[in-house]
Amino acid sequence: MGSALGRGHARHALVGGGCLLLAALAYYAAVGGHRPAYVVETVTTGARTAQPAATTPTPVVFAPQLPERDADVEQAGDRIAEAEVYLKKRQGAAALAALARARRAASHAIESRQRGAAHRDALAAALKELDTVERTIEHGNYEDARRQLVALDKSLDRPDF
């Protein structure tokens, strides 16, 4: 008898739930399903007056006067940049090896330079700076050494070098 009573309640609950679902659907169809029409507004302005044709600007051609390429100086700069990367990673031995390669490239640039004494002097000063950086690395001051190398690398990139 208890099971028959339980089935009756289940039917009533099912019928009641169905009625609620139908009521919700009817409400949505009446209110929620109705969307307001969108208004599209077009604005027209007065007729355009004849404007002169737009002139296209002439392109500016700029040919910078770059210094003559010196492969030895570029090689030295590349090795200095390599040492900077090693110092950033706190790899002192690898940075010292890169500095040795930079020193060789700078020495070769001094030997092969046919230009004025001012350029040879600048390269000699760069070699002295490499010695200073090497001592800084040997003392473990990697950040100071890296800053010195960045400044040296920038000086090698000057157009008058």
C-alpha cells in the first residue's frame, strides 16, 4: 500500500512540473521571446562641394652616409656582445673567452687599418677597456663588467669609428 501511495505522489509531482514548464514557455513566448525592433537611422549630409584632388606627398629619399664597413671591428663588436650575453647569464669563463676573441679581432683591426691614427688610437683605447673589463670579470663583478661592455659596444658602433 505504501508503494501505491508513493506512485501517486510521483505522478502528481510530474504533472505539476509539466504544468510549470508549460507556464514558463507560455510566459517566454508572450514576453521574453518578443524582441523590440532595431532602429536603423541613416544620416545624409549636404552635397559635397568640389574639392581639389588630394595631392600625394612626394616620398622623402634619405641615403645615410654610413662609414666604410670594417669586418674586424664588426667582429670585435660581435664578440663583445657575446660576452655581454654570457655575463648576463653569469658565465664568467665563457665571457672571458669571448673577450679574448674580441681582443684578437681588435688587434687585427689595428694592424690592418690604413686610415688615420685617430682610428688606431680609438681601437687601442678599446683594447685597454677590454683589459679593464677582464679584470672586473675576474673579480666577479659581472653586472659592472656588462655595463662597461655595453658602453664599449656602443662606442664601436659610432659612425666616426
